Amino acid sequence: MKKYSKLNYIMKGLFAVIFFFGMIFNDVYAQEVTQETAKGTQISDDSTPNSLDPLTFSLLDLSSTERGFLMPRLTTGQRDNIPKQSLTAGLVIYNTTIGCIEFYNINRQLWMNMCGDVEPAVFTIPLDKCGQIGDNISGDYVQGMLLDERKNLISVEVNVSSPGTFEVEAIAYNTTGAENGYSFTARGVFPSSGSFLLVLKGSGTPKVGSADTNVKDTIKFFLNKKQVTCEVKNHVKPDFEPLEARFDCTTPVVAEGTYKEKVALTSANRLIVSLVVTKPGRGKIYGEILSATGKNELIQYESETIDFRVTDVNQVQTVALLPLPGTGKPLTGGTFSGKLKLVSKGKKEYDPFAEETLQTIPGCDFNINVASDGPKYSIGTIELESKFVSQIGTKNKTGGNVPYGTPYITPKTDMGPNGSLDFQAVVTIGPKAAGQYVIKSEKVNGIWFEGVGTISDDDVKEGIKTIELRAYGKSESDLPIALGRFDFTGNNLDPALSNTGTMFVDFVYRPMKMYSIGGPNLQAWHPGGRNNNVWSAGPRVVRQYKHFSWDGTVRIAGLEIIEINNFIEQGLGLDNTKDLSDAGKAGDFQSKLFRSDMIFIGGYGVPNNFKKDNQQLRILADAVKSKKIALVYGEGQEAYMNAFLNYLGDSGSASDLNNVGPFTVTSSNQLVSALIVGRPNTYFSKGEAPAGLGNLKIASHDKASTTVTNLSGTNKYVVLAGSQSSAFAFVHKTYGFVGVGSGGFMGGWFSGQPKDSYPVASKEDGTPIKRNYTGGDVYNSFFLLNLVHWAIDYAQEHQKNEVKN
């Protein structure tokens, strides 16, 4: 306080002297001259040209070119000792600690300096915030790869107690304690006290990395050059690892916005793509719809460059793609397909000086639906285009030839999820306006035809266009053409143009071959046996065009018996038991078997059923399982039936019995036996068996040569006649195999047959009739026809749909 008092005393004396001399003289020449005027007060040492001429609005003008003004000099500590309640706006000092003039800002309650600097702030990293830093280190850290200050960041929250300038530096040290080549920094000014979130930008290049993810650098923090206790860990990879990701094609790509023909795409036409990231990396996703003449220009999309991160295991992430500026546009309405891909440049994505390693990950297909003012067209003719057509010699039920080249659709045919190219409806349309056409038929017999495509401007100019509609679904039964009517409807938008059409189709089984093996001495106990005697009822009832032909009871484009030239020939037939009984003919047997769609085995020898060699039985069982050949096997000797069942892998057990039968046919609602038992008033359920064979009887060749099979230990079969423990006839639920306990159940007479033997009965024209047996009438002729129908149907459904040579 004395210092301030002394100053006041000196100044008062000085002003008095100056005032006195100023009243006497106009000019004063002295070492120091003071003048008090209305302008203010000037103090000068007369070293300046404007002495005694103070500025108009200056209260005190110190004028010199040789001397300075010396204000109070305080350290920061001395300054801070001034009581805060004594501080007032405008108080000025020279701070010797920072070497700068300071003044007190009453509004901010801060000492502000005139050097453009602010005092260093006082701040800390709270302990709990330090523990959170490890979760806020972003970017990739790879040995030898330059950090990107936009991607390699650390976020840290600090607590400021005194505002001012700050510099935060985080330096990485490896496990040896040496600096590892990279660090993070942030600089600035805290305007006030409180909590602040800082983002430190990374720089430098990591020197050392480790494949062991437990080996990590220690990042130490320095606040205004002073190290603090907060430290965090960070792993550096030993080398760059490429991005690993896969597109999630189970989630459809979303095409946002509206697409219109001939209208350019905008930012609203985004694609939203789903993918799963398994290893992080950087890249970009592209989408492209290739140009198609008259349909669309080249349309391209791309995403921003993205840092892909691994989230939860198999978690789906979404990315938005935008159309490229100036990309192409659709030229017509319809659905357009494109492909996606993810492209990464490898290490170059992070280091512009690194060598580019291009990595492309293929993506999903995607569709855009383009609205159109069309389409407008008329539907004209519709015709079937088929893999199968009638051949020269294809017979109708009267034995006449069917016109060559007549197309047909096969029953029991699965058209596949994408439709079948084997069966297509060829539609002729008259295009009037471009757009996407959709033409579809009604569902008939299990299938329908459908097609989607584009009518282009060129199609409209041409005035006619042929399109092909694929068949979908699974066809059911054989049908006459009158019932195979398909009505088609299109999406033509012009009511003045025809929008419907009709196509008639035949459903016919493909041509097939039967391998028929029977007893010795030209027996007639199988379909290929002797067909020119009164005891030829078995072959005669099968080999009729009225039963099996283009428009027969069962519609088939041809049924051929191997080694018989004419299906209806009334000749001696086949004598081929050696194919099964002679081990030396196993090769011939297999060759014929593989050429056939079905095989029928019957025939009775004296004193027992003819021999079957084990090698042939093994080949037969394998063909039933692997080639899906349909087998009807009549066997009257238990040893052979048991051997075959063993090769087939089943546990049934056959036994020879005498004086048994006839056997009642079991009515079953199981699909596998439906055609064998027969449905009322369909196919061969007519004449004397109009309701089918359910509850009617069938018999063996004679009561002294009958085999029954115990099927109690297996659930693989449906019993056709007899019981589960004593089955006379049975069908496998999976394979095409029907077993019958009689080698001669397919044999019979037109007239005069012996009592209780040869159970097939027919008229000379092959019409099936019942046969009187002790114990009741038997219907083996109907049973045999149903078995042939079943074999055709099984082969059609389970074998490759092609005609065998």
C-alpha cells in the first residue's frame, strides 16, 4: 500500500508544477513538460514531434520514442493472491510467469492475456473414464501400416477444473517399454470448467505386432506434457488380414423407391443389402444390371467405402447402395435382375502407398420392378412343345398308327422348382405396347404353364412375338386330350385385345420296355410267354392295344416286351428261364435288365419252380434299389424268395405251404397299393370287378405250390392279400417290388382249364374275367392288368424320364 501512496504523492506535485509554469509561458523547453488541457493530459520527454499536442480523446498521453511505460509486474502466483472480490474490469498487470500483459475480464471472470495465448488448463482423466477408453479405440492397427487420422481414433472424457489451453498426447509402448511408432494427439482450449469429450487422432506407423491377441501395446497419456496414471491396452496385428464377409442371400435385397420405364434413377432408388462379416476390413459394395437391348441401359450402384466390423457371430449387417450419378435407366417395364459384389483393395485401402491386392466377394442376385404403361398385346395360338412326341408305329387302341410327331406330357413327372424345359407352351402374341408380360394357365392334372418376360419397342415394331411358358408342378395321371384343356390368361391392359387362349394336351406315359421271364417248355405263365394256345390267357390279357396304347385303358406311347417283335403277336413266346438260372448268363441278364423299365418273373417247373441263381438274384435286388426298376416277382419256392429278400436288405421270411388259398385282397387306402387294388370304375375296375379288387380273391397256380411270407418283423411292406404274418402278395413301400407267392399266378386258360389251377381267366380277345376256384371266385386277370399298370406308373415316376434303347 505504501507503493501506491508514494505514487500518488509524486503525481500530485508534478501536476502542480506543470500547471504553474503553463500559466506563465507559451512554450516550455525542459526535460519533462506536463500540460493539462481540455484534451487531456500528456507526458512527454520531448523526443516526439507531437509533444504538447495530446490526442483529442486521450485522458493520458505518454509520448516518447526513447522510453517506455512500466506497469506493475506480478508472477501468476502473486496475481492470484489479489482477493477475488477486489478484482474489477480492466485491471492490468504484466505477468512475468508467462511474459505477457494480462487484463481481468469481469464477464468471464478470467485473466485474459494480450499475447493471444490462454493459460494452460488444469484437467484430469477420471479413473472411471479411463476404464472406458479401451472400448473407444477405433480403426485397424497392423504392423507397418500407416494410421489414418480419420479412422484411427481414441475417444476420452476429461474433467476440467481450470479452463485454458490443452494438449493431450497418447503414446503407444510395446511390451519392451519402447515406443511402438504411433501415437494420438488433440489440442485446443477449454472455455470453461466441466466435462469434455476429446477425440485424439492417430498418426505414425506401428513397428511391432503380434499374432497373439493377448500381447498388447500400453498406451500412456500425457496432459500438457505431464504423464498421468491412466493407461490402456491396444493390440497390433503382425500383418494385414483381408476382409472376410459373405452376403446373406436368404434376406432379399430391398430395392427402395419407384422405378419407371425411361425415367432416370435418383438417390431414392437405394438398394439395401444384407451381409455377415467374419473378419473386419474396408471395402465397397457394387451392384450392376447389365444392359439389354430394348430393355434397359447399364444400371450401376455403389456404396460408400465402409469399415466393416465384426459384431455378434453371424449377425446380419445392412449396407445402402446408391445409383451412380448418370447411371443408365430402364427402357421398358418389367423385372430386371442384377448382381452384387464386395470389392476390397486390401492393404491399399488403409495405406495409399501400399500395393493393391484386389479382393472380390461375389454377392446375391437382386431384382428391381419397373412400372410400365404397358404391356398391350393379343394372345394368339398356343401349342405344346414337348420332349416326347408320338413315333412312327405308335399304336392306338385299335392297332392303328397315331399321327407322327404328336406332342404329349408324361404323367407322374415333377417339373422342378424352376419349371421344366421339357414341356413348354409356345404362345404367339401380337405386341402393341412395350412392357412386362405375365401369361399363366389354369392348373390341370397337377401342372400349369407360366411365363414372365418383356415386350420391347422392337417387338412392337415387329408386330409378332413367340414366347415359351414353362410347365410347373407335378403331373398326376394319364388323361385323354379332351380332359387336358389348359386355359391361359395374360396381363394385357388393352380391353380391346384378346387376353386369353386355350391349349389341349394329351397325358401319356412314355414308351417302356418290359423284361418278361417265365417257365421252361414255352410256358404261358408270364406276359412274354406263349400266346397261341387255350392256356395262353396270361399273355393274351396283357398284350392288348385296347389295354395299353396311346388311347388304351392305360395311355402309354408304347409297351414293348424285350425279344418280342410284335406286342400283340400270337406266337410261341419266350423260353428264357436260363437268364435267371444259369450263372454263365448273369451278364446277359444284367444287360437286359438295365435296358428295361420293369421286369415280370413267373413260371412253374416240374417238380418245383425253376431255379434262380444267387448271382442273378443279387443283381436283381440291386437294380430294384439303385435303378428303380419295377419288379413283379412270382415265386412258389421259399428258398428263392428268402434269398431275394435277404439281398434286398429285408427281414421277411417265406414258407412253402400246401392246400391254402384263395386269398382275399386287402382294401387299403395307402397310395403305394392304390393302382394294384384298383379304384371303383377306373382303369381295369370294370366288367366283373367294377369296384376294384378290394375284398375279392386271388389265387396261386395250384394249392400245392404256394409260398407265404411272414412280414411281422418289418414295416416296409403293404400286404395286398393274406395277412402280415402270412402274406401271399405284398408291395414294398419304397422300392418298386411286388412279391407274389406263386410262380404261376399269371397263367390261365380261355376254357377247359383244370379245377383250382391256372387262376388267370380271359376271353380270347383278352378281356379279363373271373375264374371259379374252390373257396370262391378269383380275379387274377384283373390283378395282373393292375400290376402292369402299377409297374408303368412306378417307372414313370421314379426313373429318369427318357426312353431306353
